[in-house]
Amino acid sequence: MKTEKARTITRRLEITPRFHQTDMMGVVHNAEYFLWFEEGRLQVMSDVIPVTEALELGVITPVVENHCVYKTPARFGNQLTLVTTHNVLPAYEGRLRFDHHLVDKATKSEIASGYTVITLVDAKNMRLIKEWIPELWSRYQALA
């Protein structure tokens, strides 16, 4: 029996840290990275189920795990690129993982890396969704 291999999709997000995102040393505050990771994850998920549609269907996607390794400081005004990748799985395993790499465009050095894991929950009863709605699953499988 042949096992299907996951396809990897990639999304890029251009980021320029603003003054209010930095501390007294001009370094981006660590919490900002998780907000950027969320934007990267939403870029992928909006192709499957935009937030407004998810709310209408009663599907919520809570983050169940977040991780970040800070390598060099990002600073006010740096030109950064967040690269988010996701392996489109042939079968839903109850979790979706998104890997993130934040790179300084000028130096090409990695500023930080991490990952986010989400799950799908039925908003009515707060139970895990074990099977996707067929239309959403076909959108997920069609991600490119």
C-alpha cells in the first residue's frame, strides 16, 4: 500500500517593525514574534477557511502550542521576511503545524524561527473536530 507524502506549501510576509513594537533598546519585543507567526498562519488558513466563514460555521482554531527561538535581535525599521511553511497532510490528525522563519532581508540572516500548532474545535460544544466539513477538506487538500 502506497502512503501519500505531505506537500509543503510556503507563504511569505514582509514585515517592518514599528517603533511601538520595540523596547527601550530599540529591539523588537518578544511577544511581537508570536503576532507575526499568527499572521503567517492566517495567510495559509485564510485559503481554507477565512475567519468570517469559520465563525459562521462555528469552527474555531485555537493555538495549542507556540514556540520561538530568538537568534539575533530584530530592530525598529529592519526589513524582514517571515516565511511560513505548512505540510498539507493527506489525513487530518487532529493538529496542524506551521513552521516560521524570520529573516533579515539585508543580511539574509535568520532572526528567529519557531512553530505554531492549532487544532479545530466546534464552537457550540467546544469539542475537537475529528472530521472536516467536506468542502473545507477539499480546499485544504487543494492548497498550493
